[in-house]
Amino acid sequence: MSSEPIPHLFDSIGTGARVAVLGAGSWGTALASVLAAHGHSISLWARDKSLVDQILSDHENRQYLPGAPLSSAVHPTHELSEALNGADVVVFAVPSGATRQIAREAAAWLGIDTLLISAGKGLEDTTGLRMSQVMEDTIPGVTPRVVVLSGPNLAVEVGRRAPTASVAASTNIAAARAVQRLFLGDPNPTFRVYTGRDVVGVELGGAIKNCIAIGAGILEGVGFGDNSRAAYMTRGLAEAVRLGAAQGAQMDTFLGLSGVGDLIATGGSKLSRNYRVGYAMGLGRPLAEILSELGQVAEGVPTTKVLCDLADSCGVEIPLCAALHAVLFEGRPIRDMIQQLMIRPPKEESSKV
């Protein structure tokens, strides 16, 4: 059987699709809730049976997204085969470190016409690959069916139906438009999706902003305020542009929803796990203790390691991310690293320098 998708395969995807959301954390649950409101039948998969039982009992994910009731169109399950059976669309909303394993387990249940959405924001720590690359590396012939979804999408706000925008990007624009159609049909829409083709830029923007958000949180926790945080976020965006360009991304992408938009949302919001990690570190708390209490993955922590390796391999200077790496993993004092950044040689203000 051919692994190539049928021409015009995605034209029929619209209201009434069967969607499997893999990952019942805050983001996966929020997406399941929104998609259900758009008239789709949702299977929400979690590996933890006790979590599934709790959602079934309460019609709400009290552990990861409390206060956001789930409709009867959301069907929780801990059986991966049950979630995937007959799915038109599969959303991968698992942490970056779990994507390869879940994709490998899911591959046997995916048809050649299944549309795949990568909703995670991170890089694989062992390879440096983006999540769409991990899926392509794991599921044969999947490239034309992969769409990445990213933007300023804090799960708590999505879950409570605050107006939100995102971008669906794919090398196959028909697939991106099919994802856009998935979010049409709600009489009171709150999740607006734009399409794009720059998969590299959209994924890197979503990954890098997590690291910048940690740094922004650190500055706030230390007590330096808005000037410092704004400078850090702006120059961090310049680093994202430089690294993105070296990887083949388009600069304009970083000025859009998945770049500066996502950075605005996560770089100053206590709803952001990465910001909260940084803020607690700025108050002087140890990283291990913070992560233990968090209860969910803060993608920016492992991504910082990957970004520094990636930048070294392509000769791109990312001093802010390097300073964050020194704080997170080398035990360097926060104020010392801030001082080192401030005494760097003078530069022109440009994303290219």
C-alpha cells in the first residue's frame, strides 16, 4: 500500500471530524475542549488511567485544567488504539521528550489519509530535531500530512474560551487549510487559525520563546522590572531570528503569532510554566525544587541545552540563551551573568549582529 496521500485528501475535513488528541495535560485538554465546541467528536488520550477515570467522572480535568468543563463530545481513554481507531485527525499534544515514543506507538493505527497536527513546543533533547522532524523520522511517508500549530496559546485562557489566535503551518498548504477548517463552524468562535508554510520558523519560534520566557521570569523575580524584561525579550527575539535564518526559516515568521506573539504571551504571564520557573529562580529557589512542584514539563529548560548545541553547530551567537544555560545547568549566579551580558562589546541593534 502506498504511503503517499491521495490528491485532495483533506478537502472533506470540516465539521464532524473524528479527532484524537494525544496528551491530556493542560494544552491537550484545552484543544480537546475547543475542537469539541466546533462540532467534532474527540478522543482524549492519557496514559494515566486514574486521570482518565477522574475526567470521566467529573467531565473536567481537575489535575491539569481545572475550571474548564468538558462537553460530552470529549471521550477520555487510556487505550491508544481506541483513541486512534477511525480518527480523521490526530493531535500530538505531548511533551517533546515523549513525542518519538508516542509517534512510534501510534504509527500502526494511522491510515495513509490521517491528518497529523504537532501541537508541542520544544526540541528533542537527544537529537535537536523539531517535533515535525521527529514525526517524519518515526512515521513513514508522513511529511505531506503534518501540520504544526503554534501561537500565543496559554492553555488556561484557551480552556476558558478567551479570544485566541494561532498559526497552522505545513509544507503542504492543503493540509494547513484543513486544520484551519477544523476550527470553523463554532457559532461563537474563540480560536482563530491562520495558515502558513514556514514550518521551521513556526516550530523554532515556539521552542525558543520558552527559553526567553524563563529569562524574563528570572529578571522579574530578581526585581529588575519592565525595562530589563523588555530588553531581554527583544534581544532574545533577535537571537531567535539569527538561529532561525541559519536553519532556513523566514524572518517574517518571527514577527508573527508563533514568534513575537507567543513571546508576548509567555514572557510576562504567570500562566506560563516557563515564566513561573524563571520567576521562582529569580527569588532564589533551586531549579530541581521548582520543577518538582510544577507537576508539568517546562519545555524551556531542556530546550535551552538543545538550542546552545544547535547554535554552536551552525556558528550562531546566542549570548542570552548561553547565559541562561549557565544559570540553569552550570550553577552560575544570576546577577553575575546579567553583568556579563551588560559589559559585552558594543553592537548595532540588528537581528543579524
